[in-house]
Amino acid sequence: MFRQDDKDKYDLPFDFSKGQRLRPLPPCLAEGWAAHPEHNPLTFLPKGARSGVGEKCNVFFVHPTSFRGLGEDWNVDWRNKRVNAITDTWALRHQASVFVGMGKIFAPRYRQAHLRSFYLDIEDSKKALNLAYEDIKTAFYWFLEREDDGKPIILAGHSQGSYHINRLLKEFFDGTALQSRLIAAYVPGMELATDELEYIHPLFTPESTGGYVRWMTVTEGHVPDYFKESMARNFVVNPIHFTADRSDYSEYDLHRGALTRKLKIRYANALSARPHKGLLWIKPLHPPLGALIRLKDWHVADYNLFWSNIRDNIALRINSFNSFKTPGG
């Protein structure tokens, strides 16, 4: 997935209207879910991970883009086995696994938009993303009408997944009854300006609930090709300590470990980070990470780098939410 030709970010093989007609996601089918507590429960935990707090909430997770390649259509069939294999081996195990043991995890398949949709600022990109969101919206409606047990909710995604979660926040939670059930939305790897939501706000402390947290990770001083000046308006949390009003670099000893490609928790005390103009800057990683020290854009590892800290924060927010909602708590 990550060694393909970067030209596919800007390759424009044909316009959106010439793409094949794809069947919308039917959330009533088990195969319509990458993860589902009954049909396909996500139980994987990396070696060395801390235990969870129990299934005290529902987690609605939308995976990032796993569809790219030169000459590809604007959207992909949600049944595409090659693309789904990337989703299941990367996004579910490296990202969604952080919620295992915290709540029931619902992660829908969808007609995700091609990677170029985030690099080409044209009408076809919007159409492709709107088509993808139709499936996410349908799956969330299904969850509310058929699966919802009234427990508090965590929303989470990454990259394109965060884009769609942000839209769910605006449409289903912002100023509605559902907002009172929102523990937190974890939306790394995507823009979200603080004025886009009227009633839902960033979370500035590690135990606060009812809002969202976001970050986009790059090496200190690096400006990624997707950076726009408007990103400077975006709230950024440091996922090492989740205290948002600190602009200094975090202490290395606060970092509790990264999730490696081999799915092991390693390298505690390897990272120091701070917010900078809508991005999260990290200092060069401590050895023994070897060649990885030369990497500049850590977008794909927004969860991996801070996996243990994120997991601890999820548990903290769940317990904080439940304590607050308990009479006399």
C-alpha cells in the first residue's frame, strides 16, 4: 500500500461521471462491516497492550483510505477483496484495535473515495467523497435504528475516515440529543476548523468529554504537500498527554510506546511532540528506530506512534464520562 507511485495523488484518468456504477452499502448484510460485534468482532490486541475497561460504550470507527493506484476509478466497490484486505490488515489492526476492550466496535465497509480526492481540488473530488459518505451515513442510521443500546458513543476515524466522522458530528451530534452521549471523537489526520461545529468543541484536557481531538503528525520543520495555510486555524492536541494548551515539547518519559508494523508495543520514551500551525511536530525519534528516523511525513502512523497513550486516554475518558453521568458521581 505505501510503496505505490505517488503520481496517483494527481493522476486524472477520467471524470467522475465515467466511473462504474457501484452498489450502495447494504448494512443489513454481515459482509457490509469490516468489524461488527456480532458478525465480525474485532478482538485483536497487539502484544504488550494494556487491558481495556470493558465494553462500556459503542465505538463507530471509519477506516482511512486504502484505495489508490494509477488509472483507478473515483470510488471503489465496498466488496473489493484487495482493498478490503489492506483495510483489515492495516486500519483495523493498527488503528481500530486501540478500542478493543473499551466498547462494541462498529466499522462499516464503504465505497471509499480514491486517494486523489484529497489532492485534486475539483468538483469530481467532492462527488467522490459525497458518494463515500452516503454509505457511512447509511451505516450510522442502521446502527442507530437497529444496533443502538443507549450506551455512550465514541466516534473515531483516520484521514478519509476522519473526514466522514466530522460530517457525522455536524449532521447527527452537533446540538442534538445524541451530543449528550458523545464521549469523544478521535479524528486525526484531517482538517477540522474550530468554527465548523456550533456546539461541539475541542477537548483541552485528557479527561474531558463531549468534544473532539485531532492531530496530524510530521517531523519537526517539515511541511507536507497537503498543507494549507487554513490548517493553522485547526485545533491540535498532543496525543502524548492530551493537554491541548501546552505548546512546548512533551517530555520523552511521557511516551508509553508505539505500535510497530509487526504489531508489537515497543519504543516507550521514544517521542516528544508539540502542536504547530495545525500540525503535530515530533522531534527525530530516539534510536533504535534506525532508518525510520529519516521519515518526514508520519500521516500513516498517526495512531501507531502514540498507540499506548491513545489507549490510556480512551479508558480515562470513558471512566470520566461514566463517573459524571452516575448520580452522585
